[in-house]
Amino acid sequence: QTRSRTGRNGGPPPASTRRTSGFFVNPYYTFDTFVVGPCNEFAYTAAHAITTNLNKEFNPFVIYGPSGNGKTHLIQAVCNEILKQNSSLHIYYDCCESFINHFISALEKKEIERFRNMYRKTDILLVDDIHLLANKQRTQEEFFHTFNALFNCGKQIVLTSDSIPSDIPTLQERLSSRFNWGMVAQISPPDFETRCAILQSKARFRGVEVPDDVIKYLAENIKNNIRELEGAITKVSGYATLMGCELNLATAQEAMKDVIKKTTAAVVTLDKIVQIITLRYPVKLADLQSKKRYQSITEPRQAAMYMAKRLTNHSLQEIGGYFGGRDHTTVLHACNKVSMKMKEDDKYRAEMEYLMDAIMR
């Protein structure tokens, strides 16, 4: 059963001016506004439990799952709940990318002790996207010692990751084992009923009346993640307002026709991905499945693996098996590498998006 936990009248909780050290914590991201369903109930329950039982059984607490499915909401809900219960506690909330950048800056400026004090002299450390430690050996070494310093002092540690710790490429075994010391909880993409509840919650937050048939239409056609559901409410309500028309099913279908067309395209297969990749790059299927490590082959192979993870329901093991019997960590490493390059290189990102559009046609 899906339970929607929202503020009074479905609105946001009272705005808070409190900040943790590090990144700003959104006051809307609370346990009350988190929509609970079978896909996330265990993670929700465990997260709520640690706020009343700090530093005990669930330390560290790790939440993992695909991007856009509520991990950041839940980790920030922990921050907001602890602040509400005891505002005197020192909480440091950060994203892993910021930790990495702070560490590099500290090395360059010879301020490593200041950096260590910043992260280690806290009652609770919460770090989002810990999977970004992949392939960063020196940063992993520093985080290992930060983890130990806090854990040995009985301080609570909360982490999120796109993958289970043991699947993070080149993550030191001693770090991976420590992340598994406490509680590891998974968040999965929401099912139909939970998607409906999320859409209703987002609509109430915006003060928008959305008919049930529109909610069901959006929930049936948008299945990837919560961010896309939130964007759908914004789009259909904005379209109705700008066009001066009633927000009904016909309006929603018109507003979402381009998006829904993409999401309801023919089922993507690994063969279709390879077909598009081999048309774009001078490689053959045999090259992609071979052990060759030339850049001219590894880059298309990594792109194909990334698209397979994004556009199909195949597991990492199945994708790796298709591309020459590679293991799941190789696939995850390829996906992370492509994802990072897309963030850093606009031209590359545009090319990847163009290829994915071609695959989904």
C-alpha cells in the first residue's frame, strides 16, 4: 500500500532558515513530504529510525538506487529531522563531488589539516553520491581515514550511492566493507500506484488541481524516475496556464506529446543499440565484444554499455555478458565514465542524447 506523507493540506512544511555545514538542505525535503511505497518503504523506515537512535545499529547507513528516485530527499530528510529534534548537533551535509573538490583544493593550498577538521569535527556526516569516489584512489584514502575518525568516535555516517557499494568500480575493498558495516537500503523506481501518489503530492505542493485521469495518464507513461514525474506536473500545469485552457486529459496529452512519444517508443534491445553505435562509429559488433582496448573501440563500447543501462531493463551482468563476457563492475565503470564526460563536455552530451533519441525511434 502506498502512503503519501505530506504537510498539512498537502503543502510544504514551514520554511527553515537553518543550515547544516556544507551544502544547503532543502526545508521541503522532510519525512512528511516523502511519498512511501513498496519501492522505498524499507529505506524510509531505516532512515527514520536512525534519527531517534543515532550512532547505534545503523551506522553507517547507506541508501542506494538509480538516480532520480528520492535518495537526496531521504538523506536531507534525515538532516531536517535531526535538526528539529536537536538543533545543537553539528551536522555536515555534502555531496561527494564537493568532498573531492575540497580535498584537491586543500592539497594545492597546503590546508589539509583545515580540510580534515572541517569533515571530522562533526556529530553527523552525510554525503550524497558516494559512488563518485570511483577511480579516485587518493580521495578514497582520505575518505577512509575520515570515515574511521568519525566511526571510532561514535559519530553517525549517512551515504547515498547510485549502486550498491560492492559495485562501485575500483572502490577499495576496505572502504566497501566499511560501508556494509551498518545498514544498506535500496530505493527502486516507483510502481504505478506510488507514481500516482507522487504526482498527487507534487500537484498539491504547487496548488494545482490535476484530474485523476491526468494523474493516471502521466503515471502510466512516465516510469523512469521521480524527477520526470515532477517535471510532468510542471509542464502540464504550465501549459494549461499559458494557453488559457482547462487542465484535462486532452490538454495533458498535447502538452506531453513529445515526451510521451519518447517514453512509449518501441522496446529498446541491445541489438538496436549496437546497430546505432556501429552506424555512428567505425566499429563492428565483433569489436565491441572483443577484448581489444584501443580508444577507438573502448569509447563506443562504453557508450553502448551506458545506453544499455539507461534504455533497457537488462542487469549489469547481462549487459557485461553481451559485450564480451565482461563483469558488472566493468559496465558500471563505463557508465560512470560516460556520465561524467557528459557533464563536462556539452558537445559529447549532445551526441549521446542524439544517439539515444535515434535508438528510441
